Amino acid sequence: MKTRLKVSVLLLFLLMLVLACMYFFYLISLISGRNARDSVTAVERSNHVLILGEPEDKNFLQSIYEGAKSLEEAYDCVVELYVPKSILDSKSAGEGQGLQTLFDYASFVHPDGIIACVSAQDSAVSYPENRLGKPVPIVTLSQYNAEIPQISYIGTNYSEVGRKIAVESSKFLAEKGRIAIINMQ
């Protein structure tokens, strides 16, 4: 009986020693401001740029991401691409909620800037804010939407495209015919 008690006390002592060592190493990692994951994968940068979009735009956004990623060291920033795995993930809450879901994610990670591929029907969403409660600057791609407070829009100038189509069509007809342009919206 006495040996059983000694073994139990010894095992309890060893368990306490192991827990004390684990706690000690945990405290050291907190004091140094690092954790095991950070030391392997993360890089300290001054800025965070988030690229957002729907699953159908993934290839387009991937090429933008690769270009931005190649310049992240020169601009001291981290570039992150976030595209939901499926259309159901991004539009599960109904029409217009795809962009809202993406902006909700952006509000969670607090980027310094957002590049977002938006569609024409995206509107009536709440826009992401930074840690100070100020709106995060947004650059939109693909479709222009006046209701989104973007600082810049990168996409097609549809007025210029329409003019070019008219000029080219006119040349094709040798100015001996009529051209009708029908907008099916």
C-alpha cells in the first residue's frame, strides 16, 4: 500500500512538473510576442491588402493576387486573397448578400485596403471599417456601382466601348446602312 502511494505521489509530481514547464514556455512565447505559427509562416508588414470576390471570378482574382503578391515586399504589405469555395457559401443569405458576406469577413480581419470584384446587383451593404471605426478604402473591379464608396474603379468604360462598336460597325457597312444598338437590361 505504501509503494502504491509513493508511485501516485511521484506521478502527480511529474504531472505538475510537466504542466509547470508547459506554462513556462507559454509565458515565454507571450512575452516575446510570438507564437509557433507566427515564427514559421507570418511576416511583419506595415499594411494589409485584402482581395475579395465571388467564386465565379476566382481565376481573374488569382491573377490580380499573384501580381500584387509579387510587389508586397516592395510596398511593405501583406496581400491576402479571399474567395469563398462555392457560390452557396457566398450567397447563402439571399440576393445581394454575397458582397455583404465578403465585407463581413473584411471587417473581421481589419485590412488597410480592399480590392473587390463586385457585380452590378451588389448594393445596400454595410461597408467594412478598420479598428478605428473608419471605412476601409475600397477599389472595385469589373462593374461600376455608384452606391459603393470606392476610392477607385478599374474596369471597362462602357461609353467608350459603345462608341468603338458604332465606329467599327459603321466602317464595316461602308456607311451604307443602319445600326441599332439594343440594351437588354
